[in-house]
Amino acid sequence: MYGHLYANFINEESKTKDILFPALVLIISGGHTDLLLMKGHQDVTILGGTRDDAAGEAFDKIGRLLHLPYPAGATIAGLAEQGDPKAYSLPRPMWDSNDYDFSFSGLKTAVLREVQGIKILDKKIVANLCASVEQAIVDVVVQKTIRAAKEYGVKSILMGGGVAANEKLRKQLVAGARLHELDAQLFVPSKSLCTDNGAMIAAAGFFADQALSWEDVHANPQLSY
């Protein structure tokens, strides 16, 4: 999670100095759909997270239902461009909850029921399902991210994780920030840094080292698990 967060601090154009605190961090991947409040490099609080299927996991499981290759996120996004996001009325899980948690298992089940009622999954139906699924996930994530940004008065919004590469998510988040007149700049890593990589872990280690004095580190050979 910290690695995906610190992918935002790897920038060839040295724009990382423009990241101001407090910052809201959206980590969205196969294992995470988390919102974090970052007041400083060693001051990070989890506001909410996934209760079951993360967004990327939902994409992959739904992709399996549609006989799409794994991982399915990029494929679903590509097919969604050819489909109608209003073709299927899919749930927006936890849309009305007062917290910042996420749940996408119900969305997966809703798609399963739709698929079970379809005799032949032709290209148009698959494209429409992909568009509807993508829109449902993006709607929930953007709504909660914007609400958290307003509540905590953040100056920056950071994204990380494989699903952060999704163009619809990026564009809708920018549009939502403008609509709500947020005084916060959006930062998204390059797509090559959204997936798991060693550079982001190195960046996380670099900033951790800035706050840690190795003279204060002591080994405890009897430390219990």
C-alpha cells in the first residue's frame, strides 16, 4: 500500500514538490480499494477500505464470467469504450454509507445473474456489460473520494495501484473535483508505475529512511510473532 502511495513521488519532471499536505490517497488495485489521509510522510491514517472484493479483484472476477483474459481490468476498459454504460442497471455498492469503506462482491453477483440470463454472450452484450461494470465501480469510487476530499479539506489527491491506470476513473475524478470546486490538485503516477514495481518500493524506503535514525533501531531476537 505504501509502495503504491509513493509511486506518486517518482516523477521525471520533478513535480513532486507540488504535492501539498494534507493529501487524500486513493489506492485502487486488485487487493486494495483504500482511502488514506496523509498529513505528512510519517502521518498516514486509513479512512476506509474494501470489505470484500477490491475494485481490481471485481474486474478480474467479472472478466472470468465474461470469458476475458486475466488480468481483466485493461480488457474491460477497452471493451467498455465500445459499449453503453447505461445498458445494464447494476448496483452501486455502499453508495449511501456514511463511511469510506468499499464493497464490490455484490456487483460481481449482479453481473453473474445477468450472465446467467443471457443465452449467447455476443460482442455487443459483452461490451455493454463491461461499460456498465466500469461505470458502476468508477461512480462509487469517485463519489467517496470527492466526499472525503471535501470533508478533510485536502490540498492534493494522490492515486496509486493498477486500477489507477483506468482512464475513465481519472477523467471522472478530475471532473468531480471541478464540479465540487475542490482546491486540490490530482496526482496520478505514470501507467508504468501503477502496477507492482520495485521503483515504488524503493521510493517508500527512501522517505521512510528520512524519518528513521538507525541508531534507534535495536534487534530483539526473542520478538514474538
